[in-house]
Amino acid sequence: MAIIVQKFGGTSVANAEKIRQAAERVIKTVKNGYQVVVVASARGKQTDGLIADALELNPNPPKREMDQLLSTGEQQSVSLFAMALDAMGYDAISFTGGQIRMLTTSDFTKAQIKSIDAERIHKQLDQGKIVIVAGFQGIDEDENITTLGRGGSDTTAVALAAALGAKECDIYTDVDGVFTTDPRIFKKAIKVEQISYDEMLEMASLGAGVMHNRAVGFGKKYDVKIHVRNSAKEIEGTIITHEVPQMEGIVVSGATIQKDMAKIGLVGLDNVPGIAARIFSCLAKAKVVVNDIVQTEIGPEKANLSFMVGSADLATAKEAVEQIKDELNCEHIFIRDDIAEISVVGVGMRSHYGVADKMFSTLSKANINIDSITTSEIRISCIVDKEQAEKALEAVCIAFELDKPAEERTKAG
Ligand code: ADP
Ligand code: ASP
Ligand code: MG
């Protein structure tokens, strides 16, 4: 019997009525002849509420205790989901991450999955049960509860789909699928029928919160078909899949906005071997994830270096570089946390010219200053002032016609 994993996000299990609706969807899939594994997130904005509770007692809560606390949100959802199914006459059993031995690293608040015990789940499915697993959480080697980072239930779902050899992983959420950009910010954004893993991975890493980036990475690595869809509607959503030749014809598939970030610049460093290595080993030791590293020689003896970090890591990163500032002969450290990143993404950029030109002239026409620019093969990103970021996103979306279906857009280059 084929297995389908169905993940329900926070809004899709926010109250009893929503849980019942989600349970009906699961039952329908069971009636269609599938074994179903459900992954549930914490209800509504519960994770935000728990974080606020923690911060009220301690502005810098120990990360292990944070995970111990945050995992309780998902634990409530799964038991309630199982109770709802039971009331509807279906046999269901809920598990925490620890109970299915979702083994992770010990990087509290951003742990990575190492392995999953699929046997326990198969055994329950084979007994005719619907299995409900708490998203977002696991345990480390010492049985400490860990969490996978905000939005991490998507990763639980896709990793489970891979471990169970599921036919498909459905991500039920509060929008119709993946849009050309966040539809809450750019109202004219349109739903994309299909998107490649690589594009979705870039978009998710650049702020498209509809999917957790690591979930997409798992999907690509283990060949999991991911279907992002609306839990409140009976319509097809977006399929995230391997690249097909037609995708190359679409120059820009989507645009993103990333606000929770900061830039750290180290000015006037000694231009000698080993400086960058020293800085990034220090940041790695502090478990800070860095992006967009730029180093430039500013003369034979001096260099400047800058990099981006998530807002949550800013204080730790700042402390780490301040500790080695003198050792590096660094003239000064500057920090900008009033910035945001606007990006355009598309596999078609590999074979079309003119994308950078259009992006920069659009921002120029909108009178938006670009702080810095980074690119990859399939994306262009600009750092702009946070207060101008939404205006910048809108201008870019209109320039790249992200309010129109791909086949109606004029080609760039
Ligand atoms: P869930 O609780 O179901 O996991 P999330 O809030 O994590 O839901 O993700 C859904 C939200 O992602 C949407 O409400 C939307 O505002 C946001 N989002 C950001 N970028 C995109 C995009 N490109 N397409 C669709 N939704 C997006
Ligand atoms: N509840 C967690 C969060 O709000 C995980 C998730 O929803 O995916 O980030
Ligand atoms: Mg989410």
C-alpha cells in the first residue's frame, strides 16, 4: 500500500474546527487506499506565544530549554489530531519526534536530522492506524529534545516521506501554493504550477517562508514529490519537482524579500594569509550561520570583509568578532540591522541575459539605493534599506511581470 505524508501548518490546525477539517482530508486519502502519516505544527501562533513567554522570564534563554518548551506546541497538536480522528471512527496514534527516534544533531534551535526510525511507523501503519507525528522536533544522542528551526515541520514531513518511501508529501498551508512572491506583500502575485527544487531552495533560503529550506533540500536529495496546497480548498497547489527543460524558458520564476537579517562589516583588516580563516572559525565555533561573504582588497596591506547573518544570530556574531578585532588589526566593525534583501530567482537566468540590467534599472527608477549585490547562477540579490524593501519588491515584481502567468510574460534577452 502506498504511503502519503500530509503536513498541516499552524493555521490549518488552529482550532477544533480546523483540526476536524484536516482530519476529514486525511480520512478521504485513507478511503482512496493510501496509508497516511500526518505531520502537524503547533496550533496558530502558539510557537510565537511560547517564545514570548520565555523572553518574559529571560532575555537570553538557554537554547536547550527553549527547545524543551517549543516542542510542546506540536505535542499538543498531534494528540488533539489523533483524538479528532478517533471521534470520527478512525484508529490513530500520535508520536513526538523522540518517540519515532528522529535523531538530530545537538544544535538546539537549529538541529539537523541525522536519522529516523521508520520501523515504528511502518508497524503502526500496517496495523491499519493513521500515524500523527509532531513536526519541528527530534532528540539528540543524549535524549535532549531539539528543534529544527522556525518552519521546521516542513522538514519533518519531507524527511519522513523520504524515510518511508512515500509516494508524495503534501504541505497543507494557508495559501493556494507557491506564488511568484509572498502574496501577502504583493497582492497581484500568482500561483506557480510547478517549480524546480533548486529555485524553491533559493527562494526558501531568501525569505519565502512558505517552505522550510531544508525540507526542499531533502526533497531534492531523496526525490520526494512535494505538493504545496491550501488546506481550506479542494484545488491543486504547486508541485516542487526536478527541473524540466520548459522551466529554462522562464527567466524569473519568483522574487523574495528577507527582512530578518543583518550585515557585519570588518573594515581595514590586515591583508595577510589566515585572516578570513580566523574570523570564520570563530563564527563557526559560535554556531553562527553566515551568508553572502564578500572580501575586497583595498590596497596592498589592507582588506575589507563583510557578511550577512540572521537577526537571531546577530548578538552572538557581534560578540564573536569583537573578541578577535584587535588580533586582526581591524580598524572598525560596522553593523547594519536596518536592511533587507530583495532577490529574483529563476533557472532561466542561466541562459538569458539582461536580468541584472532590469533589476538594477528598476531599483534606480524607483529611487532605491543598493547597499550591496550578490549573485548565484540562478539568482540576483540586492540589499536595500528595510523601510524601502516592500516598495522595492513591488517594483521588481512588476518589472519581471510576476503578476502574469509565465507564458504571458515578455522574454528578457
Ligand atoms: P504554515 O503555518 O502552514 O507552515 P507559513 O506561515 O509557514 O504557513 O507559510 C505560509 C506563508 O508563507 C503564507 O501565508 C505567505 O504569506 C508566506 N509566503 C512567503 N513567500 C511566499 C511565496 N512565494 N508563496 C506563497 N507563500 C509565501
Ligand atoms: N511551530 C514551528 C514554528 O512556528 C514549526 C512550524 O510551524 O513549522 O516555527
Ligand atoms: Mg511553515
